[in-house]
Amino acid sequence: MKHEKYLTILLVICFLSYFMMVNLSMTAGAEDLSDYQVNKDVNKRDALIYTLRNSFLEEKMLTEFTHVLTNLDYSDCEFIINECKSQNLDPFIILGIIKKESDFDPNAKGAAGERGLGQLMENTARPVAENLGYVYDADKLFDARYNLKLTITQLSYLMNIYGNDVHKALTAYNRGQKGLEEYMKHSEGNSAVSDYSVKVVKLAEDYRVSFNK
């Protein structure tokens, strides 16, 4: 009887030892996984910070580049970069447009009544302004920020309806949507590539190369 009692105690001790070993093993494994997860999260955080920092620095350099190139107010150049980012547009294309249209002169006025940096006509500027909830005022087209907002919004609209086809969007910007249709009817292979779109794209690429040097 005494022997059986000792045997029972010994078995209990063995079971307890086994469970303690399993528990310690699981705890150690959990700690290892926890450390791995923490390191993984830290690496993700550091990568995100690095990406955001680089993006911020690039935007600052692009704003400075735009300021030197256009001689517009620094805040207006920041506006161009921020608006292009929010509208998912290439800022170099916008720079190409306003160079081609007005040579970066906010007070430029065309023979047919085009005004400002983007040389907007009333039949384009009025509906864009009203869709944005702005009061349309022809004289405000000489205000750089107002004109830039309408110009960028109009190009964004055209890029969206033409599936990001930059030549269609630019030719429509220059000729109007009906003008684009007529142009394509009479062009070889119904191409939307025009002298205007080629010029703007060339300017954009030249600016991109200069910026990246």
C-alpha cells in the first residue's frame, strides 16, 4: 500500500514536470513570436517614415523647381504640386500647359478672350468654376490661384473621360471636346496626337529631365 502511494506521488510529479516544461516551451515560443512581430512592425514603421520623408523632400524640391522655372509666388507653386497630387496628375504636364499657353504670365490675354495662366475661355471656365462651387468672374481668371484651380480641374476631368490618354486630353483642352472629335475624324488613323499635345508633352519631358539632374 505504501509502495503504491509513493508510485502515485511519483506519477503526479512526473506529470507536473511535463506540463511545466510544455508551458515554459510555449511561453518561450510566444516570446520569440512576439519579438519577431515587434521587429516586423518596427521595420514597417521605419520604411513608412522613410517613404514619407522622401516624398516630402521631393515635393519641396519640386515646389522650388517650379518657383524658379515659372517665377510665380512660392505659395502658388506649392498649390500646383498639391493639386496635381490630389488629382493624380503629372505636375510637369501642367507646367507644359501653362508654359505653352501663357509663358507663365498670369496676366496673359489671348486674341479670342483667353485669360490667365491656362488661357481659359469663358465657355470652359464658367462651368468648371460653377461645378467647383465658385463664383465665376472673368477678371478673376487673372488671379493665378483661381486660374490654376480651374486649369488643373479641367485637365483632370479630360484625363478621366479619355482614360488617361494624355494626347486626347491635351488636344481636347486646346480645341474643346467637339474640336477633338473633328480633329480625330480627319487625322490619319483617327489619332488624337496634335501639334499642341506633342509640344506640351515635350515641354513636360524637358522639365522632368531638368528636375532630375
